Amino acid sequence: MKLLIAGVFAVSMAQAAHLGKPFTLAAPVSVEEVAANPAKYTGKVVQVKGKVTEVCQMMGCWMSLTGGGKMIRVKVNDGEIEFPKTSPGKTAVAEGVLTRIELSREQAVARARHEAEEQGRKFNPSSVKSGAVIYQIQGVGAEILD
């Protein structure tokens, strides 16, 4: 009887690892590849695999993935997917459309301030010197692998 309960628990955990919509692409590309060639992927569905370094601690609406010394953020619409706040340090695969976002200095300051608040970090607005162009994946599906 104990074995049966453990088996059902293991199946439930495996199913819970996929978040959001099923993947449509057969295999991921590296975070490093997307970061090195963003114009090639902008506006297209992309699937990436990397190590989770951060997760939104308020709503779980974004996570940062790293690989090859590069980082990319996966952002989802609030309430559609909630990335587990315990994910940092784990490997994840995420799929969605790569988007290019241009920020004025004021927008970059507001974004950095908001992120610092979410992560409980101190923030100095003078640390943001100019606007920025960022690339992020508008995520629709993800798997937390370990």
C-alpha cells in the first residue's frame, strides 16, 4: 500500500513540473545563442533551457534563466503561470515569443526600482545612467526540471 501511494505522488509531481501551455518546438536553443543573436529570434517563438537565477517573489510572474554567461528573462501575464518561488538553482525550459523592449531612462529607473522592491534589495536611482533595450521571452509554457 505504501508503494502505491508513493507511485501516485511521483506521477503527480512529474505532471506538476509543466506550467502553462504545452511546448510547440522540439528542442531548446541556448540562452547564450538567443542573447548573441536577438534579431534572429525577435518576434518568433523560441524555447530556451537554462538555470533559474531569480523568480518574482510577489506573483511568480517572471523568472531569469542563465546559460553561457548570459541571462534572459521569461515574463508571463499575471495569473496565467506562477513560477515556483523555490525555482532558483534549478534547471528550467521555457517557451514563448522573444520581444524587444525599448526603455527611456525614466522607464529603466522605474523597472529597476520595481524589481528591487520585489526582491527586497536596496535601489539607488543614480545607478541607472540611461535608457535601455531589453529582450525577454513572453512565456506561454515552462518546465522546472530539477
